[in-house]
Amino acid sequence: MSSRISRRTLLRGAAGLAGAGALAGCSSGNGGSSASKASTTITYWDWYASQAGWVDNEIKLFQEAHPGIAVKKTTQVSDKYADLVSLAYRSNNAPDILMVPKSPQLSQQISQSWLMPLDKWATDSWQGRFPENSFVEGVDVFGGKVYTAPFAAPAPSLQLYVHHGVFKDAGLTNDDGSVKLPKTWDEVTGAAEAIASKSGGKVAPFGFGNSTNTTLAWWLDLFVRGAGTPGGAAVGGIDGMDYRVGKWTFGTDRNYLDVINLLLEWKNKNWFYPNSMSISDEQARAFFERGRFGMTVGGVWNQPEWTKHKFTDYSLVTLPTPSAGDPKALFYGPPGGKFVAVNAKTPHADEAWAWFEWLYSPDAGKRWVEQGQGLSVYAKNNDPKSVTFAPFAQYVAMSGAAVVGPQPTIRNPKVAAVQLPGVKPDINDVLAGVYTGQLKDPQAALNELTDKMNQALGDAITKAPGVSPKDFTFSDWDLTKPYTTKPGA
Amino acid sequence: MAVTAPVREHSTDTARAEPPRSAGRRRARRRTYLWSYVYLAPMMVLLLVFVVYPIIASLGYTFYKWDGIGDPSDFVGLDNFRQIVHDSIFWRSLGHTFVYAAFVVPIQLVLALALALVLNNKKLRFASFYRTLFFLPVVTSAAVIGVVIQLLVSNFGDSINSVLLKLQVIDQHVDWLGDPHFALGIIILVGIWHTFGYNLVYFLAGLQTIPDELYEAARLDGAGRFATFRYITIPMLRAVGVVIVILAVIGTFQIFDLVQVLTSGGPFFATEVVNTYIYHLAFGGSNANAVQPDIGLASAASFVYGVLLIAFSVVQVVVLRSLAKRRAL
């Protein structure tokens, strides 16, 4: 009997605790003080870590301007963002507004009813504030409806960063005392040689952080473009293709092997920071800041972090070339673009749109540029004269290295239905295999990768009605100029 | 007869008298069992939802090309199985998994047994403290351990290398987690340390079931320490030992978190084990852009791995039983 009573007591106690917990959970569910003051809280997801300062400031300003709306931001880890968004939609927990994940393709996100068409708000006059050709079928418009919009202007996505202190210690200076910036492959090699010999091996000429298996490909991408290969080493979707022939050319374009051999030559001379394959990009950024190596490849996202740490003694160059002269290929982006979109099932559509519009406002774009985060889609925000920070001014000055490239979805909107399966090993894997000596024959590995990727594209095209390989071929493309894709041409 | 009859009578009487008492006992027993079922129910529900259902559901997915978005519709028959069987990375991952198990299980068991013997010494002071200390890694999240080790190796890798270079243990700088010759070895070392405490506790529990009288009798018979260990400890631990071996092998085949956090299977699949391989198929690569998730292929890989593990477990049980029988003879 006593045992029965104790069980009941135990169950009652457990139920009481559970109830108390549930109540406690309910009472704390509305979040912080700003949320409690606002009548509506919208949830917002992004993967902006180093750009968080800009986002947080925008949220603060937005909430001041819209006292009835609170924005609850969640910054997800970038390499798992697509998975998390997908899982959130499956469990009906998707945020009200979100940065558009890179996969699945935007067309698929729309066909799955993830995103809301914005035509109710994104009227012609609203669209009119953007540059010409910003809203393109198959890019940010699907079935004639606007789902997202471009946020940033085309810009070089990768640069070679040069540490002034390391260069000066190695005697790599001009007559006026400024740092001698390497612009060709030979100059980069020469600078590396000087750093290695002058430092007695204590400072590595190069370094990167490849723990996420992506940054080694940045080196290939940057150097191969300078040599005239337009696809670079981009991965995912149809990026990385050479649109002049409508195929991947890893195995057939000699530049790939040349750059890989160059990287191997540097590696064999112990010029790369030895832990580069296992440290993260963030760690590499910190090590570069401390002068553990003299050169690294990265994007403009490096700069805010370094600025925060008061490290400003560096320069950047982009697209080093095999020999003196201008780069033979550039960085390419589509007309139009994507940044954030609104969840199709949000119960707070108007509030989500208000935040959407705020992010896309010229003022927010101006602050984006002022904080050195990147270029704004609004040209008036990108005036180099208004940029006072030297490394960011260098970045703004090299904006000509990025232009609009061919866009198959403009030529044939049905291309948006092509779902290209991933190919493994991809270029990141091949590079890691070659770099670590596990793949002894780089040319054979590149050939195999090329064949697999082109085969995957061929298979995907056969499953997409109304699409042909010709849709991906732009034989009249001049790599150094912006390309205008004509519908149906 | 005189003896048996009363007994039979007695038993008949008992049988006649039993119904009310027996029914009461049955009710009491049922009540006891009912509570057992009530207590078991949550675990069973969780097991059904998170183990049984996914296994059955994933079997269905194996026949589809599906990225996890929407409902599966692209039926591909057995193509996913064909792909897995012909994928060299899958077999490489399987090889790494077996290498991991082949090193971790014997080293960990020998170390755990040795330490258990030391900690089982009743004269040892602070034995409980040492037990807690050795068990601590077990209760520490593998993710935390992975991050800490990764930071240690990458931040202090230079210092470690400098010391080893001075001692002439190595002749050039080693990227411990980025060099395919060393990365799996580091994971094995961390794996041994991480789950070592489990086996230590199991062995300690086994050692404490051995009656002291046996050791006293052996000592009286003049047996030394080694003879006592050889002829009393080992035979008495055999039953527990078989379970520990099976659990250790199963545990090592489930290696995932340490690999995912330390190397994510890289560089170039040099540390990819089957569970990270399946994970990367199901959720894409570390670069989400690089590989579209393929739930169908991941399910097929899981199924193939499951079948291989079942086959391996059956062989393991058969071998262990036959060894036990041979020893019993």
C-alpha cells in the first residue's frame, strides 16, 4: 500500500514538475525585452557570421523605426545552412524570412512552395530603384513573380591578401617604402622565396585553412581565372562551367593542371603553413593577422574581422596572371541576384516584407559599404571617394574584375528545371587528394572529374523537357567584357 | 508408498486450496508486470519512433533518388545499391571503420583490464577518485573533445612538432589532422581515451563479482599473482569479458562524432568512416554547395552497412561461442 502511494506521489510529483516546466517554457518563449514590447516578432535566419555587426545594427535601426515589430535573428552555421532550412520546412518551423539557401536550386525551393511571391509589395516602382536588369526570369523571378532581389553588386569574390609586416621583413618593398605587391605567378613565387629565405623558415609564405575542404579550391579559382579560365573552381549547380563550350573543362583546359603543379611546387618547398589542411578558415585568418604567413587567399569577408582586431596592415590583389598583363578571365555573376526571401507560410507576411524592404533599402546598402562588408547593388553607394579604409578602397577599386556573365536561364527559362546531381569527389576533394599525395596523377583525376560532371549534366538535361546542351553554350562570349544574354537566342 | 501417499494428498490439498491464493498472486504479479510495462513503455515508444520506424522507412527510400525535399518520386529500383557497391569511397570508409575497431578494441580492453585490476585493489587509497577521473572522458561530449583536440593540435601543433623534431621522433613538421598518414591514428588515440572509461567500469564490475574466497584458497595453495590472474581472474571474467568485447566492437563500429568534428572524414576521405560517409550522402558535404543531399543513396549505404554488421556480429557470436565451448571441454 505504501508502495502504491509512493508511486502515485512520484507520478504526481513528476506531473507537477512537467507542468511547471511547461509553464516556465511558455512564459520564457517570447524572448528578450524588445520582443516583449513589440506586438509581432518575426523570425529571421542567415549565415552571416563576420557580417553579424551589420545585421545586428540593421535590426536595431529597424526596430526603432518599427516599434511594433521585433526581429529574432538566428545565425546558422554556413556549411549546414541548407540542411537546416530544409529540415525547418519539413517540420513546419521555417523562419518568417530567411537568407536564400544555396541549395536546393531556387526553382526547386519555389516549386516546393517554400517561398512567397512578393509582387503584392515588389511593385514596378519598387523594382525601379534597382539597376536595370535586376529582375530576371530564372534568377530571382519565376513564372513572372518576384521572389527575391539582388543585394550586392558584382565584385571579385576572391583576393590574394598580402601581410605588410611579413613582406617588409622580407625586404619586399618598393623604393618609396611601400609593399611590393605581386601581380603575376612569378612575382608571387619570388615573394614567397624571399619570405622563406629571409625568415629562415620561421614564417610561411602562404597559408590557408582547409578544414571545411573549401579554401584550397579558392587558390585554384583565383589563379586559374587570371590565366583565362572562366569557370574557375566554383562548385555547386552549374557554376564553374566554361560557357564558351557549355562544359566543364578541368581535364581539357591546361590552366588547371598548370596551377595545380604550381601549388604542388610551392608545397614541396614547404612554403605553405604546415597545418593548413587541418585548421579552419577562421583560424587561418587569425594566423595571417599574427604574421605566421605572408599571403592567403580569401574574400572581402576577412576585412571586418581584422578591422575589429585593429589589424589593418595588409593589401590585396586579385587575379594574378601567368605573365605580365591584364587577367584573361574575370569573376562572373548573373544579372539579378538573390539575398533574402519570405517564407510562403509565414503568418506575418506584412511584417516580414517590412524587414525585407529594410534590408534592401539604399540606406542599409550604404551602411553595408561603409562597414566594409562589400559592394551595394546601388551604384551610388559604391563611390570609392567615400571609402576611407585603404584595404576596402582597394577592394572597391577592383570591382571591374567582376562582370555579368552568360545566363542560360535567360536564354531558355526551362533550364531552371535542370537539377544537377552532386558529383563526388568534387574539385575540392581532388585538390585535397593531390595536395596530400593521395592522388598521384592530377591530370587523370581532373579528367575523371570532367567526365563525371559532364555526364551528370547530360543526364540532368535528358530529364528536363525543352532543354538542350546548346542552352549552355555561348561561343561569342568575350571573357573580359560584360555579357548580355538574349532570351531565346 | 506410505511416504508418497501423504505427499500426493498434500499436493492435492494444496491444489484444491490454491485457486483463491493463486488468483491473488497472479493479480499481484500482473500488477507488478503492469508497472514494468508502464516503465518500459516510454523507452519502447522511443525505440519504435527513433530506431524501428527509421529502419523501415529508410528501406523504402533506398529505391528512390531523393534529396529530402518534398516526397520521393524518382524511383530508381536497385540503382542506389549498385552505386554503393561500386563506390570505392564506401569500401575505403568501411576499411577505415575496421581499422579503427581493430586498433581501438584490443588496446582499450587491455588497458581497461590492467587499470581495473589496479583500481580493484582494496588497499588502494582514493580508488573512487581515480575511477571518476578515468570515467570523465566518457561523460564528456565527443563534440567538445573533438573541438578541444582540434584546437590543441592546430594551435599547439607547432610546439608539439618542435619538441618531436628536437627529439628526432619526426624529421619534418607534421599536420596531425591534415596528413593522411597520421589523421586516422590521432582519431584512434582520441577514441581509445574517450570511451576507455566504459570498459574500465565493466571490468571493475566483473572483478567485484569474483569471490575473495577463491583468491584466498589460491594463495593458500601457493599460487602467485600471475597464476591467480591466469587461473582465477581470467576464467571468472570470461562471461563478462565476452559481453564487453561485443559491446566494444559494436561501439567502435558506430564511430561518427569524433571523426565528424576532428576531420569531417578528410583529407580526401583519409579518415572517412561509414557513418560519416552516410551522413555526408544524406546531408551533403561539408560544403553544402558541393554535394546535393541524397537520402536514397544514404539509406542504401545504411542498409548495406547494416547487413554487413549483422553478418559480422553473427560470425563474432559464433566464434566466441565455439571458443567458449572449446575451453569448457
